[in-house]
Amino acid sequence: MTTMPDHALLERDSAPSAAAPGEGTAPSANTPGEGTAPSANTPGQGTAPWLALGALGAMALAACADGSADGAADGAATGGQPSGVRTKAAEVGTAPVFRFAKISNGAYFYTGNAGEKDLVLRDYPDFRYEGVAFYQSPAQTGVPVFRFANLTNGGYFYTASVTERDFVIQSRPDLRFEGSTFSVAQPDAQGVSPVYRLANLGNGAYLFTSSAPERDAAVATGLWRSEGIAFYTASAPPPSGSVDTDEQAARFLLQAQFSASDTEIAAVRAKGYAGWLDEQFNAATGIRAWDWLQSRGYSVLDTHNYYNQEYPTDYFAWHQLLASPDGVRKRLALALSEFFVVSVDGVGTAWRSQVMATYWDILVANAAGSFRKLLEDITLCVAMGEYLNTRGNQRENSSGRLPDENYAREVMQLFTIGLYQLNSDGTEKRDAAGNRIETYTQSDVSNLARVFTGYDIDFSTDTQQVNAFDDGRTVFTTNFTRLPMRFIPNRHSNLEVRFLGTSIAASTPGATALKTALDALFNHPNVGPFFGRQMIQRLVTSNPSPAYVGRVAAVFNDNGAGVRGDLKAVFRAILLDEEARSSKGLTEPGFGKVREPMIRLVQWARSFGLTSASGSWKLGDTSNPSTRLAQSPLRSPSVFNFFRPGYVPPSTALAVAGAPAPEFQIVSETTVSGYLNWIQDISRRGIAVKNPAVPYQVGGGPDVFDMQATYANELPIAHDAGALVRRLGLLLCAGQLSSATQTLIVDALEASPITSTSSNTVKLDRIASAVLLVMASAEYLVQK
Amino acid sequence: MHLIRPQLHDRRAFLRRSSQLAMTGAALPIALNLSAIGQAAAFSATDYKALVCVFLYGGSDYANSVVTYDSPSYDLYSTIRGGGAGQAAGGIALGRADLAATLLTPGAALPGGRQYALHPSMTGLAGLFNSGKAAVLLNVGPLVVPLTKAQYNSPDRKLYPLPPKLFSHNDQQSVWQSSSPEGSTVGWGGNLGDLAMASNGNSLFTCISATGNSVFLVGDSALQYQVGTTGAVPINGVKAAVNGSVAVKNALTTLIQQSRPHTLENEYNRVTQRSIAAEAQITSALAGVSLATVFPSGNSLADQLKIVARLIAARNTLGSRRQVFLVSLGGFDLHDNLIAQQPGLLSGVSAAMTAFYNATLEMGLADKVTSFTTSDFGRTLSSNGDGSDHGWGGHHLIVGGAVKGKAFYGTPPPVSISDTSSPNDQWHVGQGRLLPSTAVDQYAATLARWFGVSDTEMAGVLPNIGHFGAAGGRADYPTDLGFLA
């Protein structure tokens, strides 16, 4: 078998330039690297009349007249492959074959070598990258495809037929033989599909496509002749290959959800990343937060005045995060709660915890749904209405009152488009002078504010109750907390609205105006990269490459079925992306992110079987930076979240590089200490509560350790420090502890020798020490 | 051409500043180092001085904090804010009679009979003003260059540049603190720290935040040290055996401070290293402090100012001579419930700052400690029914024994929301969003000069200061506003 030089294309550098018609041919709108799907392109577009290669065309057609299946079979036979031992399982490709179009004359180039693809992208501006054409099969079992360079037009010819190859070598000096390139599927392998060959009647270029519609469209142009089946392609491989190790599975789990259990690691290995993830998107959700509050008695008007309390919010939030079965959905909802931020501190209505529960339930319900629906549900929920003042917002009047601008501004700045116009890869656009380009002006804010007038809480299904326990105040029942705000037409501004190039005519009905406005925001090209980048930051890495953002944004823009804003597809793209999955991230000094403190707590609890013995889950606000986590779910200090996506930690190597590390905004001399002290405490004793038997808060009384980790799976191996540390290293940080750190921890643990028959007290001391050391290590704190 | 010059806030700027120092003739060692610069500059003083920035997060409503009081101006205010008949409260307007107790009585009356009162809940600060220990700076906000309304409306942004991202919370916070929008990594408090740190026994204690991380206190070299309201937080696991094991304690101590090849890991451990080293010093120094001044309880700003006062009290033990502190209070973004929420917030500010002043008096340092308020932005003068929206300029307070108090600085803005060519409509850019007549840079430069920054050093601290003052051809926008002795 001929060995291809890695950079064959480089070697034949003179051919394309000699052949290129080149003059003044502008690159098409599709720049290399945008990953345009092949089928979206019209083959031959931009093809100039060129040297007719009648001889080759005729020959090739003749050689393949009875179908290239022959050619492929021929290749297999003469290639001496062990054809008799092929598996009959559905054949899955090992890697993509990439397609490039030569912009100047419409010839095509295919390569299965990712390095060569990158080289062409970098050094050959005349070749436009058109994405994955089809898939390679393993060289050992597949059929080799031979490549010829056309010295006249700079295009390429491929064949899987040895006969045809030899014929071309003998008769066509203008086609330089470049050896075998990628391999394709055996024609009789299971689950394979044909790749069609077309010849350009004008310039002798060849197009290979696995899309019958593309083939037909090409023929319909009259410029291309179908030449039948060239060879066969295996089906697409799982996006990031198989899951080979427990560490890989754990790494994925810790990005996709909070924790990794033995059974989950096994399930990911068995089902693959995508298979497991898709299953989780459809998994049953646990009890909803609003229902849990009701089930715990928090929706009743009694002496505890729950309607006026924030602490039930903490309890339901922790219960949802620590105890619910659907970890993926809750993890994504938590990430969304840091984007569409509402904090219970800023919700002033009665039954504010029920209002917050509905907000949370909306995030959970839409986490794998539609961004557009989520945007509308969030806009109209009472929690956001309270937080950013859409509730009670009124039209302008003659005495100078103007609509409240808060939501109009933040829905643009924070929830959809951001401050600056973005390229599709999330980098900022620049004007001719090199300045960033703002997305909106104060006038856009003032205009959009009119759309959000006329909304208020919908008490229509509630009754008033007299609160005998609190000065006889009247309090509505709780139905309104589950309803979207109602629209009150005479409070709505009827002025014309002009914002971001969209106009809404004067006196447009409120619902229509809202739909138009949210559609305009949703369809703004910034949303995909703006939202996608921040979700990558929450789940995977603080500094995603523009290409990664671009891939995720492309999925936001179109999930492959023409749907925009499909969050399931977006999160799948984030988690399955090569940049998230590649082992390169394990060694790059800038990859990853600081684990958020609240997620560390949830991970610890879920990893080691924490439950609330009483079922009351009375874990409160953990915001205190000196004694807790400097962070607590649904308690951001402002709508700008606990940290900003662009936060660059000053006075660090990151500042020199200009690299954001958002979570560092809550890393300080105080918070590092507060975290360590609390983890040391709770890892051994559990979480202390006053009187867990009752749902309400109790000021005094003894500490009861109602929420404790069981360490059920760690106790049996506690006597084996090495095994214990390996296990914690896997569950807590996907095996990312260095051997030096493992040794340091093991040695410290072994300083207090114990045996398998030692008491549980002694074993729990060791386990808690091991947990503390792992969770204190920088290798754990930075998730990679 | 006028440009914002955030590039001055980077390491090259440090070198540039150094060369500026060199041009003044100060002897510099060949191997440039900060302590040498500090000693060569004005900070060789042996006395103590501190600046305390009180940041009111959310954008404080200027119109109800420093309230226009003379009858004609009050009537305009009341009409715009929906006040009641007979100068009574109504809408989001405060009642005039309620302001009498907090009326500010400057030594020299303002022109045109203008008068102001503080919000009725701000009795402590009104008292400090009237006793000469506090001043009010009117209509201050970020400016790149002095601007008229016509210039603001001009399309020529090269000649008349605007501060970036006006009206946006996070960006305007950053602009106030660093002259640049979010993402900036060096602030003017930190730049003061760069110059001051060599004066201090432990340079880490130059820039101290008693609230969260923010860009204000970060310099080219000066770090922001964060302290809890009860002092530095010790890490229990490095102080005593962990779960009965000294070996675990020792391993923890190593693990959390070791240098790492991974950038994020290494920076995290650097913070922990600092935490451990500083805690030992702070805890020991604070142990010797006793302050009799009572700070109000249940007041988070007071809690922060109390630890600041205690750290100042420990200055000799810590070897501190020049310090910059940051404290903050949130909740000022009152689009709604302005009338209901302001009393709690502003009485908290007033009580906390008053107690802090009293603590400096107790320490005999009243004229060595200056505190001053800042905020994201002022708000609209117009009402949205129940509150006000994001604005630009606002009024701020400076408190301390060195303050030339019982006085207003800056220019009283006309009370107006209308948009005509009348002179009264030239100092707002719509809905009473004030066009600042004094720049944050002028405010900061005045504080910096008192702190010890020389004219030649000023551009390194405040990159845009050259656009103001006589040297910038704008004597009408002086770089020393004169409110500090």
C-alpha cells in the first residue's frame, strides 16, 4: 500500500496555482471553517468553462458503468484484505472525510486526514471548507480509495477501483497518482450507504456525495453528469468516539450533571456519551419544587407566615439539587438560573418562595426545550416580573411618567443579545476603525420598555384569606404564583415601538407586541454565540475556543432539522464537542474552570449518599463568604449573577493573558478559607440543623446532623488508603489527581493505620480526611 | 484626538509612569522596583492616611438623596416626581416639610438661592455636613472629556467621546472604578496602592476590600486583599489536627499552597497562600485593638466599616501608612418601591458612615481618614410610577476631618426633564439623566492629591486626567476640586 505523505497537498503546490484561473474570483460567502453542510451547496456553483476532459470522463464513466460497487469489491479483492473476517454488525465510521471546494473553479478536494484538513484551512484560501462529506472505515477492514491530482484544473479524482486506478495511471499523464488515501466501507457491510460520483461536463472536476438530493440537484443544473456509485460509506460515528475508560465517563458526567456514581459511569461506558445523554433528557423528573413546597406545608397560612419567608426557597432549591433523580436536567436548570437570573432577595410579593419555585420549575421544564419558549415563560413569570419590574409596569402618562426600562434593558444585555455585535463564533465584530459595535442604544431600551407595560400578577383564581397570625393582614391564596402575569390593556403603552430595526405599530395588541419583540430578540444573530459561550463556561471551560463557540452557536441557529434554539441540541453540542471531550484539555494549562462552590457541595452530597433523615432538607442560605460558600442557589447578589462571564482575575497570569475566569470573582482570601472550614466540618459530621422535625426555622436548640453522607461505598475500602483515594479521585475529579497528589494524600492517611476491622468511627475519620484533602486540592477545584 | 486610555492601566503604563518619575529627577535604581519608586515619590511620608470608598451598588437615586429644597426648585422636583399639593409627599417625591430636619446649611450659600437637604433618614450625615465634617459634590459622573449637551448629541464621537456603555450597571461600576467597562483589570484605587505599597510594612495590606472582589482596588502591582467583617478567616485545617490527624493537617497545608503547572490551579493556590500568610498577621494585630465607638447592628455597611476601623486601629502593628479600602452596600437599583426602600438603605449609609467618622475621631485620626461615596450612576429624575431608571451623573458625599465641609462643590444642576434650548435643559440627556458637570477623574484626582499623589504621577493613576484642568486646557474642570485640606 502506498504511503501518503502527510501533506500531499503541499507537495503539489505548484499544480493548483498553475491551474488556478484565479483572477479576481472572490471567495464565496461561505468562509472556510463554517462547516457548511455539503448538501447546502450547489455543486459547480462558480464553475468556469474549463478544459473539457472528455477522455477521462468517458473512461471513468465506462469503468463505472456497471456501478462502482464493482470497483469497491475489486479493491477489496486485490487489496488482499482479510475480507472473510469482517463483522456483520452495522458498520460505524472511524472518522470523517472532509470536503473542500476550490472557490475559483468549483473543483473538489476530499481528505480523511484531520491534519491535512487543518493545513488546507490555514494555507489554501482558495479552498472553501464544506464540512463532513462521508465517513472512513478502518484501513484493516475497509476499501482503500486512491487519489489523483488533476494538474490542469487543480481538482482531484478518487477511485476505489484498482482497475480504474491502473487505467488512469497508464493513460492520463495529466492526472498525477497520489496513492491511497482514506478507506471506505465494504459494499456488503451492514448499514452502509452509497457515495455517488458526478463529473463536471465543463471542467472535468469530480464531485462525490452521499446525498441523493444533492446528486439530483447537481444533475438538474445540466453541468454535472451522474456516474453512479463510487463507493460506500459507513454511518456516522458517535461524535466523540467511544468511552474507553471510567475516567472519561466520570469526566463527562461531572460536566453534564453534578456527580458520578458507579452505575452512572458504567451506563455511560455502555451507552456512549450521546446515548446516555439522550436517555437523561427523557428521564422522569422528580417532584416539582412548587409541589414539594406544598407537600411540606409551606403553602398554608399559619403562625409561621411562610408567605413572607425566603427560607423555603433555600430548602426547595437544595432539595431539588441534592435529592432529585434527574441530575442532568437539574444541572442545566442551575446553569440557566445563572443566565436568566432571579434572586429571591429581589422578590417582594407574598408567597415569594412559591413564586421562586415556579421560576425554577420553568427552568427545569424548558432546560431541554426551546429557548424561545423559555424566554417568554421567564419574561412573564411573577418572579421575573418582581425582580426586574415588569410587574406593575405602566404606560407613559401626561404627567411625565414613563415606562420602567429595567426589563427592556436587561433582557437585551443579559438574556439574549449582549452589549456588542458578535461574529458567529462569539468574537466581537469591529467597525472600520477597529471599535466594538454596540447592539442597542438608549432609544432601543426606551422603545422596547413600552412592550413590557401592562403586566401584573394574576390573582383571578385566588381568594383572600385573613391572616389571623399577622395583624389581620389579608393574603391571597397561592394560585397566582404558578400563573404567568396577566395583561391589563389600559396600562399598556400604545405608542409605536422601534427597536433593533423592528417596528411595532402604535396600538398593536399587547400579546402581539410581546411576540414580535421576543421573536426579534430571539432571532438576533448574537443569541447563539452569546448564550452558547456562557453555557460552555458554566459546564466545560472558562475560555472556549472561538471554533467551539461557533459550533455550538451553529447548533443553536439550526439543530439540523431547521429548528432554532433547541436547547437539547445546544447542550448536546456543548457536552459532546471535541473540545469538551478531547484529552487535550487534561494537559492544557488554561483549560477548564473553577468548580462553583455550590456545585462542590452538591457533588459531595450526591456522591456519598447524603439524605435528610427527617426529609425536611433544611439547608439554608450558604452565601456567607466567611463561613459557607459565598454562593447559594437562587441567591445571586444581582441580576449580573455571582460572577460575570468576562471577569478576568486581576494580578494573575490570567490577567496578563486577558483570559476570563468568571468563578474567580468569588475566590478571595476570605472565601477560600470559609469553604475549606465548612467542608472539613460537614464532611465528617454532616450538616447541622435546628429541629429538623419541623418545616419552619427554629432559632435555638441543639444542632442535629440531619443531613449526613453515608459513605456506604467507601467504608468497605477505608482500610486501603490507596483504593480509597483512587475512588475519590475518580468520583470527585474524574481521575485528574496527579500521582504526586495521590501519594501525598495516601501517605497522610496511612499515618493513622487502620484495618478492615477498625471501628466505623475510625474509618469515617479517614474517609472524611480523604474527602477534605481531595476537595481542597487545586486539581479538584479546577474542573478540566 | 480624545480617547479613553485604559492602556495606561497596564504594565506598560507602569513603566511609563516610572519614566515619568525618572524625568522628575528622582533617583531610580537600575533594576526597577516598586519600593524604590514608592520611596522616591510623595509617599515617603511617615504619617498615616486612608481613603475609604463606599460604593452604593445599583445606582443611587440622586434626586431623593440630596434633595432640592428651595421652594422654586422643590416645586419643579415635586411636579416631575408626582408630589402632592402643598409640597406634600406623593408619587416618588418626598414632602418638603419632611426635609427640614436634614436641611444642609453651607457656609456660603449657593448661587440663585439653591438649597438642598439630605433624605430625611440621613440625619447623621446631615449633622456632619453642618458641622463642617462632610461636603457634597454635585452632579459628578464619568466623562472622557468635558461635554455640553450639544456635544453629547453630536455624532462626532472622535471629538466628543462618551464613556463606554452608559446606563449599564456592571459597566458603569467598572468605569467609576477603573475608567474602563467590564473586563478591566486595574482600578484607580489599586493605582494609588501601587504608589503607596512601599510605604507599608506588608504591601498586601495596602488595598483592602471588606466586600467582594472588584476592580477598584487592583493595581499594576498592588493586590486586592479581602477581609471578612469579623477579620481574617483562619483555615482550621492548617491550625490544628484534622479528624485527629496531624499528618492530614500537614498534607492539607502543603496541598493548598503548592504551585501548580495549570494556570487556574496555580492562581487558586496563590490566593490560599495569601490567605494563610495574611490571616496570622491580621488576627494577631486585631487582638490588640479595642474601639469604644458603637457601630449600628444589623447594618452590613456598618459591619464592613467597623472592620476597616479596626484595621486602621491596628495600623502600627501592621506597619500601615497608606491604605485604600472598599466597602459597599447593594440594593439601590430602585426601579420600584423607591419611596419604601430608600429610608432603610440611606439611613444605613448615614448611620454607618457617621459611626465610622466617630471611630476615626476616637483614634485621633479624623483628619487622616477620608471616606467618600460612589455608585454605578445617578438615576432619572422622571418617575416610572414607582421608581426611577438608570441615569448618569449623581450627587456624592465626602466625609472626614480633612474635608472642607459645610460646603457644596460642583455645580447645582437645573431641575428639569424637558428638552428645549433653554439653559435649564442643558444638563440632562433625557428624563433628568444628569450630564455630569464634574468628572469622576476630577473627584478621584482631588482625593489622590490629598493621599499624596503628585501632578506627575496623576496620569498613571487616572489615565484620562489630562483632558481636564488647566493643563488640559479646561481650567473650568479643575483637577483639584478643593474639598480636601
